[in-house]
Amino acid sequence: MQKSNDSEKFLGILVGGGPAPGINGVISAATIESINYGWKVIGILDGFKHLAINDITKVVPLTINSVSRIHFDGGSIIRTSRENPTKDKTKIKNVIDSLLKLSIDKFITIGGDDTAYSASVISKETEGKIRIVHVPKTIDNDLPLPENRSTFGFHTARQVGVQIIQNIMEDASTTNRWYFIVAMGRKAGHLALSIGKASGATISVIAEEFKERTITLSQISDILEGAIIKRLAMGREHGVAILAEGLAERLSPDDPCLRDVEKDEHDHLRLSEIDLGKFIKNEVKERLDSRGIKITIVDKDIGYELRCAPPVPYDCEYTRDLGYGASKFLQQGGSGAMVCLQGGKITPICFPDILDPLTGKTKVRYVDVNTESYEVARSYMIRLEKSDFNDPEQLDKLCRAAKLTKEEFLNKFIWIKSISMW
């Protein structure tokens, strides 16, 4: 094994953004491989939070003994934060100055689209003084990796989510009630759709199924009310709906549920502060009550239960590949790229290639609703589709269940045909 001769310099590792199962696996593999190569490794605590104010005291040495078994654990041993240094040139300068003061000339960032963007800016500003590589992480699965590869943490989050939904589905059946579950996924609906598809939930609603940029609470409520009515027409009073929290990102800024909602360091709405499920539940319940249809609906958010779960073996293996690959990329003199796994090989993608030319920020991978994978998901949902409107006998059943005349039913729900598949 070739040994490094820059033993007085350090490799720094930092985690940004929200937690995801497998972070510790990346830290572990990168640390072990780098130390075996001859480098010293330090972990930077709390993302960019302290570096952004020129505080270089919040760091910890990482050793083989301290990281050798952490890949089984959820969370992050060096914690994380959403601090965004790119909003202020002074903060970027502080970050770079801090890294140089710490004698860090090699830097691994672990995070989602925002952390990737921060890494790309720092890489450009350092002009080669610090070699930087980014490891993509997010349970949202919304980074554009080659071969449609999932981001690490997604598989674990889905598995834990499915286990939760499985229990809720049993509760719904036992108590004859509906659940509206809002699942994490800021911009893309991958997690919500995948949890709904794998668990066999009654219906999943994601932002990508809407052609218009702006979505209304009324439209979402129509879809869910329609699903409840269709179930009633089948003689069933219970169900579970999975809603992607990213639906809120597509609402009009004037929508009541967005009133007084703050934004985070990256100018994203703090979706955790939006009672999306509660607003929709109240709207649907009021509609049904007004026609004498008594249905119990419970709203619930899931996400925080998923982010720090112990990683499943898939993510344990995956993150070991990524951590090892990030270190090897730096050993070979690489910099300014995000590493991913493609065909069993670690593949770097240069930072400029992951940026959206229109926004200048990291590209987002959305659910492709024109695939057979999405078609399968829709095929097993109970929701209003074109065929329900085109079949006179079925339409009559739906009208009776909804306690509406045919004219009232069509006036209320006919627009749904525009997002129907059949």
C-alpha cells in the first residue's frame, strides 16, 4: 500500500443537512481507509455551524478504534446542522480560513443537495488549496445519481416507514377509520410513493402527478375525498393515505396553511411547521359531515422516526463503498466532485455537472410519472380514475356513496380525469 507523505495535514469530515441512516457507515469507511493510507482524520462537529463563525474548537479526532463499529448505528457521531455558509461571503471565507487553520487539505462532506452545493462553492473558492469530495445522502432520494441509483438512507427509511404503515393499516381496519399520513420528501415524492407502494396503502399522493406548478389544498382534498367515496362504494369505511410533504412546497404562498411559516438557512419552508395533514383532514371531514357521511380521520406525520434508524444491511454495505470511494478519490488527487456507485465502481461526478443551469443549485430528481414503476403504484391504489367516470353503473354507485347527484358529483370531481391514468 502506498503511504501518504503529508502526515502533518488532515482529512476533515463534515455532515450537513438532515440525518439519514448510514451516515456513520460513510464516516467509518472513510476514516479507516484514510488512516491506513497514512492520513490523520478529524471530524467537524455540527456541520458548517462553527466553521462559519471561525470557531475551530468544535472538532474531534477520528481513529480506527473509535469508528470501527459505528456503521451499525443510526444518527451521526459528529452530529449535523443545516447551517448554510453560501448565504454570506463572510461565512464562506470563515469556513475556508477555519479549514486551513485546522491544517485540513482534504475534505469530505456528507449531505444532500444543499450540502453538495455548499461543497461546490467551497471547492471553487479554495482554488485547489483544499481537495473536496461530496458523498450524497438523503432519505428523500432526490439527487440525480447515475442509473437511477438510490441515495443512501432511502432504503432504511422506506423499510421503517413501511413497518409503521403496516401497523397503522391494521389499526385503520380494526377501528374503521382513515389515516392521512404525511411522509418526508421536501421536493420529490420518492419516499411517500415507495412507502405507500411497498405497504399497499390505499392511496399515495405526490406533487409530481400534478401538471400545474401550483397545487391547491382543495385539489388534494378532492383526491382524498374521492378515494374515501370509492372505498365506501366498495363497502369499506377505512383506509390509509400517504401524502408527500413536498405537496406543501407547491401550494400558493397565499394558502392559509403556509401563513407565518418560517424558512430555514437554505430558504426552504420549514415543512415540519406546516400542519398539512391536519388542514386536509379538516377540509375533507367538513365536506363529508355536511352530507351526513360520518368518517373518523386521523392525521399523522412520519419522518423523524425514519432519519436516525439503524441502517439496514443494504445501506451498511452501500455506505462502506461510498466512504472508501471518497477516500480513494482524494488519494488519487481528485477534487471538486460528488462520488456515487455505478456498475459496482465508484464514479465521480464533477460539481458543475450536478448543478441546474437555471437555478445554479443542485439538480433535483423527481418521480417520473411516465414509468411502469409509477404505473404499478397507481394500479394498486383506490382512487378516482377516468374509468370511474366512464362507467355509468360505477358512476351511479359513487354518487350514492357520496350522497350527491350525478351533476353535483361530476361538477366536483370531473377535473380529476386530468391526472388520471385510466
